[in-house]
Amino acid sequence: MAPYDLMIKANHYLIDGGELTDAHKANIVRQLLNGRSTPDQAQRFYRGVRTPNNIDRGGMRMYPVFYIPPYNDGKKYQTVIPMSPQTHILSANAYELEIIRLLCMFASDNPVVKNMGDETITRLKTTCFGYKGCVTGECFHASLIVLRFLIVVRPREQVWMRRIMAKYHSHVNDVRRHSGVKKYFELCMKELNES
């Protein structure tokens, strides 16, 4: 199964209250680790979004490193709570962050998974949507994907998470938002309370 499909199915199963056996978790981890993007795939994606080596003029690393969404006839991949992204910033980051989130849930002691989590945290700290408080367009939506990621991967990052939550409360009603934005935030709050 493709990483995207596996990530969506596993997330929906867990959100609906399903529980996975250790064997299921190990199988998901194996498949997701085998589905990592190659450096050539990543560079091709970065050229396509006009961000050579995934570093923009401001030094931000806005796009994934480990899981680049495969070409999908020009359509962006939906998020776990179905939103149809208009930008690669939301679509590609949701794709990678949700996959690494599952890996960290199921195999946090795996050194490869730990390294991906650490490197992704470092990358997110350079982004406008993940760390610098951007509320423009889909950067606002992407910040909720980051919040959900942090709840599992870095639960001790309380200040960072509170900053994202405060930004949500301050700006959610600034413009008309997709209904999935509120649902994603509610999912984050539910999972935060359960952690």
C-alpha cells in the first residue's frame, strides 16, 4: 500500500477508536519506512516548487525531506480531516508530518524514526507556518498539522504548542475558513487531553 493510503487508513482507524496490535504497528512502520522518498525525488519536487535544496531566500525549509508526495495528476493530497489543499505547503507537509507522527507513535525507539522526528522538528523551526506564527492562507491550516505532530513527537514543547493554540483562537475567525480547520483543531485538543 502507498504511504499516503496507509497513513490515511491508519489515522482514520485510530480516530474512530480502533486499536492496533503490535504486529499491525510493526507492519505499518515497515511499510512507511520502505516508502521514504529518495534524494532525487526530493530534489525534483524542490525544483518544481522553485525552492532549490528546500531553502528559500529567507532561509526557511518549507517542504518535506523524508516523504515527498508522489505526483497525483496535479491534484494535492487531502489532509487526514478532509481538506483539499490549494498549496504544496499544506498538502506536502500534511503528507510528511502525519506519516512521521505515526512512525513516532509506533516506533519511537527506532533510531531511524527518532532521527526523522528530530530533523523534522529542526526543519519546522525554520518555517513561517510551523514556528513563526504566519496566519496567511493555508499556512494557518498547516500550523494545526504541526500542532498534531508536536503532541506525539515533542509533547514537552508546551510553549510552542500554546503559541499555535493562541494563534488559532486569535485568528480562526479573521476570514472564512474550511470547516476542516475547526475539526482539525478539535482533534488536536482531544488528542492533547488524551496524551
